[in-house]
Amino acid sequence: MTTVVIAPYNVVNSPEVGGHFWVYMQYAQGLLNLGCEVYWLEGFRSTDDRLRDATQVADFLRRMERYGLGGKVILYVPRPRVGGIRYELIGMQQSKAKAAFQDAELLLNFDYAIAPALLSRFRRTALVDIDPGLLQFWMSTGQLSVPAHDVYFTTGETVGTLRAAFPDCGLPWVYVRPPVSLDLWPYVEDKSCQAFTTVSSWYGGQGRGEFVTDGKQDFAQLPRMTNQVLELALCLDEGDAGKTGQRAEQSKLGFGVPPGRSPHQHPYLGDPAERTVLERYGWKIRHTAEVAATPEYYQSYIQSSRGEFSCAKPSCMKFQNAWVSDRTLCYLSSGKPVVVQNTGPSAFLPSGRGMFRFDTLEEAVDALEAINADYRRHCRAAREIAETYFDSKQVAEKILNSALSREARPAHRQDGAARTEIRLSGPSFGNDETTRLMAKTLEEGVTRLRGRSVRVGALIREFFEDSSSFAAERLRVLLDEHEWLRVFLKDLNPQAQVETARVMRSPDPGSGRREMQMYRQILSRERFGTPELYAFRWEPERGIYWLFLEDAGSLWLNSTGDFDLWLAAARWAARFHAAARLLPESQTRFLPRFDDARYRQCAGSIREKLRDAGAEDRLLLEHALERYETVLGRFSELPVSVIHGEYFGKNVLVREGSPDHPLAVVDWESAVIGPCYLDLVSLTAGKWGARPEQKEALQRAYFDEYRTGTGQSLDWQSFRQDLSDLELYQALSWLGWWPNRHFSRHFGRWMKELERVMQECPHVTKTTDEHR
């Protein structure tokens, strides 16, 4: 079990800030759902009122028990002493806290100004930047001193890229999407909800909140341009309509300026006067103390809203950081459509279905009208956005893979360096046996490919952070004649399996060997346009399972909205199947084969699931299993070929500047001999459910290409029926493999896919076999 300590900022001292609690709890829940042991480490600011302090801590500990962290909270109070600071622990015994620090594989830190003495207690540390652009600005101007960490995560898409309008501070930022717990924030559909809402600290209270105007576009008049009810839950300053004294919504670090600095001054009239102005425009105003004073109130308020309308902080507009609010994710996960200000171009954030990103007042009006015209569709789309992009478990996987997979590096590379360049003629090279063996392997492989002697002069090794299966590296290899070769090294050693893959499945040396054989026997030999196999070294007795492949880039098909590329992927699969079905057994005998037992095993696994399935799942599974058993006999008639086995968009890379081979299909460890059309079913699963015309276009592209490649006369309706049967098989097989919906996000997704298949599958009676 992986032990992770997370270090939030200012939660225990902000009991009345319900939304602030959820920012960090989303990360904790993602890690818990991965099977991690999670501890919560946070500084507590004591006061002179000991009774009040004790009550506040006790209430906080009780709340944490409800969220699965009972007995896992470590609170500390810094006490000055001669020569430094002593940290007094509360909430946990010193010995138990010390053991947690020693056992922890990772400290996930959100406290930008955490004491270096605390960091030093952990073997590996990662900073999480939840204020992209602002944090880098503060650091670059000397307003904030952030101690060194091993890994630097950011929730800003542009941080550390050429698109950033701010410095990267010389740090290797790793982008992770902000998370939301899909289990704790379930889909809640209520057509009677009237108001589009948001929860904000406003811009009173020293300029720490969000604007209805950023100085360029005034959105205050929006209520006068729409019939939609618009409500702002604001933390208004003292003097507001009887809400005096302690502020109910305190801004966390990053919504304003670092502590101890003078706040930016924004021209405003003062909160009470501003409230009057907003109400004249037609805004409904509520105080956050009424709706967000606890995490539970905050959640209830969001889930009783019709959707969210929200502007962004001025810093997001200035920095164009493609930021999305953690609050917005709560709306999306609850099935509430959102209309939010455009914070800059994004590689994945959608606009126009469930989420609308506006730049102008007119666009905001149009977005509200579009949502209300087809409200239920946009509610479902909102939930799909949360499931697809922001699932806390998926984010936690990325964090663990990036932060802990570095442990798989050879010992001499445990230095935190992003890149290591090694000159083969340098004085230190003789001591680097691993790199010397890499160079030798590449020399032999590329020499064999080119038919002439090739020498390697230098290697630049960069660890690949985004692998979801095995440790990998990106290499730049200097060949003779000053040629640089870009290489992707995949280490298929079972011991090099990344942390989250190890959690979800046992190491399988057979799958790695299968991928190696696919490249050797089929992919490279037949020139299918997949990544070139430059070299391999397979010596299990030495723990070496290396594949050296062409580095095809970093843009995944599922990250692009270019439908022409998806059509190209469908056509590529058809050409591959048409050719691979004719390969001799001598080339394919190493591959497993689909047979009747495999199809029946799928049914058996679903029967086992029925024993523990909840009422919400049981009825659907029973109906699906009943239909599946009526089509079992047809599977043996389907055309077969070598297939990828998991031909999803996440396994297809888009090459840059390669018109002849724009796509590169990777990760072949699940390759089998099976029904050709199953790869097309995988490609068209999920996202195309609400876009039937696009899904049919993908099917037609495959159908036409496969018919041309095989020379067979296919029947379109029979082909569609085959796809329907295989869609049912695929959904059931994945449901049989994954644990229940409470453990795995994948189970919930495939339940949704199964529901779609059962609703949309055509019931076509085949009248001809000429398509076989």
C-alpha cells in the first residue's frame, strides 16, 4: 500500500469556508480510491482562547472521520525556541506521526511556504500549484520563497510552456488537471432548480475575489439581458446588511497576495454599496454564511442550483492560464451545466456542450439560452466532462505516476534532474553501465536497420512522466554525421510497472513479451506506419526488457478535437485488419486467440458481479446478460485478424509534420487474434454516444476502407449489427474485469456505456452471409 501525506493550507482554521475544504479533499479522495493510505498534515494557528481552539480541532477531526481520514490527521503548531522552531503536534501521538513520516512514499504539498524542516522529514516531496500564473509571478518577483521540492505540479495548462505569459522560475512543471470526487459529488438532476449560481469571495476584502467586471467587459448588466435567474453567493465585508464581525468566507493563499504584502487596490465602492448596485441590475445576492458555511452546505447549494455562471479572477485573464475552478468541477460532477469566463486556449476544455466558455456579454447570454433549450442533455454532458477529464482517481494516478515512477530510475539518476546528457567519450561514461548498454543496443539495432555501421556519440535521457503502465524514457541520441535520433525507451520489466498500474493489476511479463514480438514479427516487418522498432534487448535473467521505439510525439488522439484525425484512425484500423488477417501462422502464433470459451467467460464474470451489484446496476446487468446470451453463437462467425485489443484514443499518437503517416498506434501489449471490428468498437466507445452522426461517420469510414482492402462485398446493416453485438461484449467484458463502481471510476463509465448500448443497439435480422 502506498502511503501519501498531503499538506493543505488553512483548512482547519477556516471552518466556515465550505468550498475551501473541498479543494484538498478531492485530492485525498482520489488517493484513497487508489488504495493509498492517506494522512492529512496541516499547521494550526492557535489563539488565546484555548477552549475555542479545542472545540475547533475536535469538530475538524470528527468531520475528517466522515471522509475516511479518521485517525489520519496530523496537526502541528509552530512554537519558537532558541535556534529555531519546535513543532508541537496535536491530533496524533508523536510516535505515530513520526512513523507516518517515515513510511510515506510522498508528501503532496499545497502549502507554498511550508517550513523546509518539515519537508526534510520526507523521502520524496511534490508541490501542487493551484494558483497558476500567480504563484510563478510571486516567486519571480521575490514576494514568495518556495522551498525546493522533488516534483512540481501545476493545475495551469500553460505553466512552463511557450504559451505562458509569465515565467516558469526555472522549474520543470508537470501539468495535472484539478480533481473532483465523482463518488462524493454524484449526478443530481432536478429540473425545478431555478438559479444559475456561484460562490465567490467577491473583490471586497482587499481584492481577493472574483470580478463581475475585469475592466474590459462589464458583465454586471447580464441579468437585464436574460430571463434566467442569476444568483451570487458572496463573502461580503463588514457592514453588509447585518452580516458583521467574522467573515464567513476567508480567501485562501493565492486568491490575493502573499501574507505580509500590501494588497492590490481595486476601485470599488465597498461591499454594501456594491451589493446595492448589483441588485439594481437584477442579481440575486446571498451571503456565503447562509449557503457555504460548511462543506455540506456548500455541496447542497451547488446541487440545488440549475447551473453555474461565473467570471474568473483578473489574474487568470491577464495570464491566460487556461485555468478551471475547483468549484466549477463540483457543478459539472453534479450534472450542472456551467457558463464560465474563458481563461485562455485549452487543449481539452470543451465549450458548447455542458460547459460554455464566454468572452463577451453576448456569448454569456447565448450560452444560457442554449442550455435552457435542451437542459437535460447539457446536464448529462456536464457530468461526462467531469468523468472524462477531472475524475480525482485519474488525477491521483497521474500524480503518483509522475512523482513516484522516478524511483524506477537507476540509482545514479536519483538526483531530480529533468534531463541527463551523457557523452560516450566523457570521463564519467565508463562508470555508467546502463547507458553504455543502451548505446550498444541502439548501435546494433540501427546498424541492422540501415545496413551500415552506426555509432552513438551521446545520449540525452529524460524520464517520461505520463506513462500509465511501465517506466519509460525519452532519449535523444547523437549518431555519427551529427544526426540526432529521437527514441522512446519502454522498460517492460515487471518491476518497472508504475505505481498505479501495480495497484490495479499484477505484473505480467507475458504482456511485455507480446508487445516486443508484435514489433519484431508484425508491425515493423509489414510497415504498417506504427512507431519504428529501432532496437530491443530482452534478457530476463538480467532484468532487462527494453524496447527502443521511434518517438512519435506527445499529442494523443483523445486530446484533439480534430474529427478528420478520428476518421483517419478508423481507416487505419480497417487497412491494418484487412492486411493482418492474411498473415501466416508463423508470424502470429505467439498471440492469444478469441474463442467460444472467452466469450462465455465474459458472461460468467458478469454473473459473479450480480451477487454484489447494487439495485441501480443489477437490473441493467441482468437485461444485458440476457441479450448477450442470445447473440453468443454469432461471435464465432465474425471475421478475425490481428487486433490491437485496446484501440482507444489514448493509444493513438498524432505525429507532427508527417502527412504520409499522421497517426502512430502504440501500446500493443493487449494484441490478440480476434474479431476485426472490436477495435472499431473501442475507437467509437463513450464520447460519440451523444453524437450519433459522427459515430456513424467513423463506422462508415471503416466499412468503406475494409471493403476496399479485402475486396469483399459487405452488407451495411449486418455490419452494424455485428458492431452492436461487439459493443455489448466490450462493455460487459470491461465491467467483469473492473471492481465495483465504488472502487473504480472505470466501472461507472462502462456502466454508462452499457446503458447506452442497451438503449441504442439496433435489432437487425441478418438476411445474407455474403459479407463474411
